[in-house]
Amino acid sequence: MILLRNIKLPYDHSEEDLKKEIEKTINKKIDSYKIFKRSIDARRGVNYIYQVILDTEISSKVRKKLKTNIADYKEEKLEFINKNKIKSATIVGAGPAGIFAALSLAKAGVKVDIIEQGQRMEKRVKTVDAFINGSDLDVNSNIQFGEGGAGTFSDGKLTTRSKDKRINELFKILVENGSNEDILYDHLPHIGTDILRKVIVNIRKNIESLGGTFHFEEKFIDLNIENDKIKALVTDKGEYTSDEYILALGNSARDTFKMLDKYIDIEAKPFAVGFRIEHLQKDINFSQYNIVDDRLPQASYQLNYTNKDKGTSVYTFCMCPGGYVVNGSSEENSLCVNGMSYNDRANTNANSAIVCSVGSETYGEGKFAGLDFQRQIERKAYQLSGSDNKAPVQRLEDYLLNRKTEKVGQISPTIQTGYTLSNLNEIYPDRINVAIKEALNVFDKKLKGFASPDAILTGVETRTSSPVRLLRDKYKTKFKNLRPIGEGAGYAGGIMSSSLDGVKCAIEILEGEK
């Protein structure tokens, strides 16, 4: 098998054009090819850049000519072999890390129990919809908690910085369970919240067919320890005894973090806070492509700026083309927001988080100082919004001038629970506001129109990553059979890195040192 890189074609090319370009590149006719990666390059015109896999012989002359644009390719296979003869595992959390750990172990014949304080998907969707339409917040099942984790009510972005080849196998599992095949090769793959919900349910059914059991609306509350080993995991409905215990907590499991402090080592971890920023998607498209053509995908962006003198770093995060801002609150009298897109990304606005990195210089010392800072900010946002689940919003120009917004312009907020016109400068310490304002001006030079006066800021984005890290060594805490994984544990940041962490933990359990 051959991997051929850097095949460049105009964005409006045909399938036949791609086949001809491949044949021209290798100076040979081919019967078929498989797209391995596809990305858009809009630096000089708008082009697609392909990597393709070929099952053919390539002459030494062509190999020499192509240099680094050709390589031998071998697929990595995910295999789960139970060398340690593990019989059972109890997993807390049915987000990406938890369900991929469960699926991996179940495929190796391990009996898995998955504990999830939130609801199963079918019920969770109805609960979230009711909240959006004015019902009270369910603190146990919401956009943060429930089957699929927080990522289920997001854009379903599948990007990751990991170079681990097993990521490709995880993409295949998602496709097998209902995702579109383009996630296998798109440079910026996404599923969309609508498709992801179905995928998660199918994975659950797959795990159940392998003997796994899900326990929804059940909360992990304690550990039963005997002779320096976990004897049982305690929930509000009973106890679970297993060979292994996996904590696949989300980054919002604040009360659980504090409960675990009496058992395992925990440290504060830097994270980032800020707002959601909204623009018209058509303006983002034109800024990125310099043309208008409905055949092009909705454009995205990723921007960052560091002021080394001030020690501040601001970046955009979790960009949702054609999406919505959603109320991601999980505690009463508090407010935080997130971004969400459907698979078609067809809404009028684009949104992303614009956030400033924070550490002890902002929130002080102590392992839970960052967590407490998050809560403080979310309560301020709730109070500023006037409660009723509405979110405080502000025109960007008004934010820069530190004045309350009295009227929105050409861009309307998409926050689904409603909004209150506000002055967001009142929420964060000056250090954060100054850093974000400075970055806005820089970003506007990188992406024309980013600092448009009518751009909408919505507060607050605080759940970018876990504010703590549950310390582990080769997936083990000081209790060899207790293993924290995923985003909540502080070792991942998104759907795919969390899923991979779950798979790697399962392999360690099955094949690592006992």
C-alpha cells in the first residue's frame, strides 16, 4: 500500500479530475484509490489538498521524484487481548472516555458496568429541550451531564493533535455506528450534535450486546477501601465490586473532584475562560475564501495571540460554523455557555469561544482555587443576566468601550434560552478583559471583520478544560485498580483525545503490568 501526499486540485474539481491527477503524479493508470486525508488551502485561490492510498507498485524513478510526497502505508489494527485475564470493570461516566474504555474492555470479554449520573440519550435530549424552553435546570442531567458527555451537545468536532495512529481506528468505529464517512478523511472532521446523538446510542447498544450494563441516573458518591485497595465503588443506589475501577469524569464533576481529594492526589491545572463570539457565517466564509460559492463548506478559523510581556495568552476554541450558542449550566444560580452545531452547519451565525488562559496568578493558590474561580465567574454571569436562564450578551464595540449594550446590530444572538443586554466587563478581572480586547484587535488583522462592531459576545465560557488533574502513573493512582481518565481527569481535551485515552487505559488494563 502506498500513501501519496500533496495532490492539489481546484475546489470545484470532479472525481475523475482527482483520478487523472493521481495517475499523472505516479505516471501510471490505476483502477481505484482511497482518500486518506482532505484539506482546504485558500492561500492562492481555493483548492483541495489530498492524501490518497493506492494499492499498486510505484517505480523507483517516480519515488525518487516525489521525495517526501510518497511513503509506504500499513493500516494499524486495534486488537484487545485480555492477557491479564481481567473479569470485570466498573466505569464512572458515559462520555467519550468512558464509553470507549467500556467498548474496548467488552470486546476483550470483560464484564463492564457503566455508572452515569445523567440520563440515557433519549431522555436526556428531552430534558435539555425542556430546559431550553423554560423548564428548571436538572443539575444531574443537562448539557454537561448525561450519556455521551458534554461533547454530545456541541459541534461534534473530532480534531485532535495526537499523532497516535489508533485515532484512525476510532474514526472507523464512529462510522460503523452511524457517522458520515467523510470524518475518515476530512482535515477538520465533525459529526454534528444531531448525528452524534445517534452514534452514541448505537455504541451503547454495541456494548450491551457484548454483555455490558449501563446504570443511568445513578451517582458515584464514595469509595470503599480495604488494605490499600478499592474494594467497591459506592453510588447513591448501591455498591459495585470489580477487578478494575475507571473514573471517566467530565470536567464539570466538581463535587466528585472534592470528594476524591480524601483518597487520591489532585493538583490545580491551568485552563481558560472568556466568552462566545458570534459573526455572520457568510462573512467568515468570505474572509477565508474571498469568494462566494455554496459548494464550499462553511469556513472555520483558529486564532491565537500571546503577549509575552504581560504573560497572557488568548485563543479561539471550539469554533462552530453555522451553529448556536447554548446554555451549558449544570449548577443552580450559575451560568455558563457553549457552542453547538448540527451536521449541516446551516445556521446564520458562526460562533467560537474567545478565551484567556488562567492559572494561579489569576485565581490564587490551592488545588481547588481554579474550580472555585469558575463557580464565582458563573454566578456573576447569572446575576448579570437577571437569572431566568438567560445569558448576558454585548456588542463587541460596546465591550471595547466598556459600556452596556442597549441594542444589537446586524448580528442577533443565538443563545437558545434567551439573553439580557449587558456590560460583560463587569464579570472578569481587568487582566482578562484587557487581554481579550488586545487579542480582538490582533485577530481582526488576521481574519478581516473579526472585530466587527456588531459581533456578539455572550458570557461566560468557563468549561474549556478541567480545572484539576487527578494524578496517575501508567493510568494508576496510589490504588492500582483505580484509574482516572479523560478530560475531567485532566489528560484530554475533546472527543477524540478523550476516546483515545479510554482505549489506551483499557489496553493498559488488559495487557500492562498488574
